[in-house]
Amino acid sequence: MKKGNNNRIFKIALEEAKKGMENGEGGPFGAVIVKNGEIIAKAHNEVIKTKDPTAHAEIVAIRKASEKLNRFDLSDCEIFSTCEPCPMCLSAIYWSKIKKLYYICTRDDAEKIGFDDKFIYDAISGKAKSDKLEKIKVENKECLELFKEWEQKDEKIQY
């Protein structure tokens, strides 16, 4: 994508972020998904509005793009974000198979204004001094059977 076009896309992402923030819907985060230079979806953080902790700009944009394109594989799309994605959003970007991510602010910039993704990055990497989540492994043969059934299913769509 041409640099001038990137500036236009980032302007839209910033407008989305400002709109969400001014409307009290969430933090200063916006995202735009583009396919072949065309805007497929734009979104802002809606955590406060929806009371959904997963309603980050990137997640909302991915949901909109998937709905519009009627598919979960967004490998022919690019995502533009006002900030380096948190671990959840980064995972969603990987799951959607988007191949290119552009962002402006860093996770350190977000941390400076009170968004603490660092703990999650540290927990994932095993560097956290303590874990805020107790994880308990439970044995269940029925669930393993369900996994085996999926594995052997002939007409499954792998994602």
C-alpha cells in the first residue's frame, strides 16, 4: 500500500479512536481493515459502551470485516491500528490470518496512560512475578473423545 494511502487510513483510525473516546465508549484506540486499498471495516474501542472486555478496536474491526466478507480468513487484508495491539488483539489478528499490521503508538505508550498490557505479556512469557489467574487442569475423557471426533471428522473446515 502506498505511503500516502497509509496516511489516509491512519487518519480514519484516529478519527474512530477519537469518536469512541469522546462518546465515552472506550479508550483512545481505533482500527481499520483494508483489502486491496478498500476499507472493509473501521472500529474503535467499545469496552465501556458494551461492557465487553474483548471489545477492543481490532477485535471489533475483525468481527465487522469477517461479517462483511462472510468469512473468517482475512489473509488478503491489512490492519491499521492507532496502537500496538494487546496480546488478545494480536492473537485475533493471527487467528484471522491478516498478514500485515501497521500501528502508531507502542504498548509502552499505552502503559504510560494507564493501560497495563505488560502484565499479560509477562504472564504469557512466564516472566510475571505472580499470576492473577489460577489454572486448574481437570481430567475428562468425554472432552478428549470430542477432540478425537473432531480430528476424525471428514467434512470439517479447519481454521
